[in-house]
Amino acid sequence: MGYDCRMPDRGGRRIRVLVAKPGLDGHDRGAKVVARALRDAGMEVVYTGLRQSPEQIVAAAAQEDVDAIGLSILSGAHLPICRRVFELLGERGMGEVKVFLGGIIPAQDIPELKAMGVIEVFLPGASTRDVIRVIEGALGAPA
């Protein structure tokens, strides 16, 4: 597949995505699958590894100058983690960074996550092509 994940408004630079695994959950297979799919689609991907705090995630996002953050959460702590990530992004003036979420997320929590600013919530079985399409669409990259 020939993807063009460059962003015209960023001087043609490729989309940069940080994939993070916050909290105490140690299962990161899904995060790694998504990270690889994004990389294979032509995006630059930074994977932070397991057990990252919101502070570590946002600090890494700032250091790496990312366009999007993908959070993989299976522990049930998605609401407080996302609230804190958005709070920290706001404090750093990084409100333009898009946040997407994957994991075990109860359907009743999805509207609240989207109201916070999460661009999409991907549940088990979601297609990596859908993840790529959502990120590109949210960032205005050519499809």
C-alpha cells in the first residue's frame, strides 16, 4: 500500500504519533500492533512502553513534537487518565495534539471521552486501517 502521511501544514513532515500504555496494566500487544501499523503506513511512531504516567506521556509527546497520542488502556482507569492527559496538554499549550484511545472501554464512557476531546475510541477487533484513517482525517493528511 502506498500511503502518504505527510502533513502539508507542517512543511511536508510525516505524521508523528506517540503510542503509550498508561497505568499498571502490563498487556501491550494491542499497542504494539497499532504502533507497527502506523509505522507501516508511513507515520513516525514513538512507543513509550509499559506503565507510563500521564505526566511521562505528555512530557514525551512534547519532547518528540508529536501530532497525536494513542493510549492503550485495559485497566478501567481510562476516564481519570484521559482527564489528566488533557489537563497536562492544556497546561503545556499542546491542545492541538489529537488523542485517540484503544482498549476495553465500556460503551457508556465513550461519550464522556469524546466530550473531553478523544477523537476516537477503538475497541477490541478494530481495524488498524480505521485507526490510520481516523488519524489522517483528524490531522488533515492526504488520504
